Amino acid sequence: MTTGRNIFSADDIISNELFTIDGRDGRIARCSHSSQLSVPEGYDGTGALLKGYQQNIRIAIVCGGQLLGEGGEQLATCEDLSSAPGRYEKHHFLWEKRAGAASVVVNNGTDLWVTGGFSTHYSSDGHHLDSTEVLSYLSDRHSLGVLPQQLSFHCLQSVKEGNKVILYGGAGYDGITLQHTWIMDLDESLPHWSLVGEMEQERERHACGVLKSPAHGGKEVVVAAGGRVSSSFVLRSVEFLLMDDSFGGGGIWTDGPEMPFSLFNVATAVTEDQSRLFVVGGVISFTPYLVSSNVLILACLEQQLGGCAWMKTEAELLVPRESGVAILLPPNLKLASCPGGGDRGVLPALKR
């Protein structure tokens, strides 16, 4: 599932597009332009799948973002897609309005952390946030301390091996793009952020995920792909961080396979078996300003020599999109616009 903001000449339009993925070979195909699906407000939001009141049900939720139009304010709403008709409903609210936040699902899929972001709520000039809010369908909303520093457009990922959360890149309080990598061990009695190293390249608005790499013995590999440096340079490079016993002492980022082209502001989603990272839409260049309609896959499969490789799928978005949210929908969400075929839907989230 993908939602977000389109480029139609000078017009800004929010819409959804829906695809199916074949669980056997990973092929992706368009389902339909899902006009009957409602869309969360704004763009630059963050989303994920979260366990609902019933443990076997997972719900797609999108939080924060920014309203369209010049000077559009940030949002404190969270909207979920929990019913077959495909209607978003507001069941949660954030304490702070935020756009460009990063989120991660922890605690066996029950808790959603919404972290950092950018807000003009307290100042017309805006400021970056360092707060973390925790949302759950099973407990009350609460806060969880602060990030190592004020951040927006950063990456936040859960690492199953060792029950850790990793935070990397983003834009700092002064707008400078960062290389820093922090980790939090959730098994510690007092979990806290520890600085453990730096990426080779500073990057913000980058694609991120955690994949299992056969080339590394099936161990988890953290991915940082593309992104931009401040507001001037779009990246094509990719870095991998191998999650092994040495990571606690300071992991080292290494070069991964380059993206097919430079890209930032993408929507991303990882398959449940952690074999594929989907990269949807995004911005290709500043001058001229080009927005992508492509669906790319970084696949880490047994049969691939050298480990992981990029694939450009035949599926394309109906309209180029940036600043989106892509969520792999669970089988329990049988959307009327996508009958039969495949066992997952990718619903992207748009910007412009």
C-alpha cells in the first residue's frame, strides 16, 4: 500500500495505489488505482503495522506529517487502516505535532515508537524534535525519554538478533546531515542510546531496512541506501552494517550494491522474511526536479551470487511520488480494490 503526494504539473494531490506481491517469487503487480481507499492527511508522515486488540490482527497506522500547501502545519494525528472498506480512522493522537519523524515497532509488534521530526508548533522558523512517543492498542500512550539529539528524516530500525533498535543518519538541529549511528539494547535494565560508529557517508531522507543476507550466513544486515546531503546532493551509494557479536563494540559500515540511480525521499517496506526491501517513488534529482514512479527491490536471496542485488520491477506508480509511506499489508486486510492474487499489498504514501 502506498499513499502520498503526487506530481501533477503544479497540483498537489493525495492518493493511494495498491499492488500485490507473489509470496513465491516476489513479483509485484498493479492491482488498481484504489480510489475507494481513503488517505491519511498530509505528507512526510511515518507508518507501520501494529498488533491490534486481538493478537492475530495487525493494523496499518500512519502518524504525523504535514498539510499540503505553503506554510502547511504539521500534524499530531495518527490514522489507521483497519477495515475492509479501506477507510482511515483517527484512533490515536501525538502530544507533539511532527513531520519527518521516524518510527519503529518493538515489544513483539505491540508498541510503535514515533521519534524526532520537524515542527513549527513553537516557532515559525521551526525546530527539530528529540522526543519519543509510544503508541499501542494494548496500553496507554506514553513518552520514552529523548533521542541522542534533535533529529528529523532519520532511520530507526528494529534488529531481531539481540533485541536492539538502531538509529542512523538524519538532519540535526542545525540542519546539518549526520553520519552517526546509535544503538539501544532493549534487554538492558536501563536501555539507553549509545554512539557506536558512523556511516561512511552522511545522509538524510534515505532508504532503510534490516535484511537477512545469505552471503553473511543469514545474519541481519542494516541497510542505508541513497538519501541526500543537506539540500544540495542526491546519493546513489548504499552501505551495509553487519549485525554480529562485534557490533556492540562498534560496527563498521561497508559498501553495498549501488542503487540503479540516485534517490531520496522514498517510501520503503521490508518483507516479513527479511529477504526484500521495497523502495517506492522518491526524488531523483534537484535540477531538474525529477520524481520517481519506480518500484525498486533490494533482494538478498540464496541463489544470488555476491549476496544482495537491486532489481527494477515492471510495476510503476501511476503518478510519480515523494515523501510517501509504504506498508506491506497483512492477509487479514482484504481490500475490495485488490481481489485475489498475491498474499501482500504494498500501499505507498505520497508527497508531491
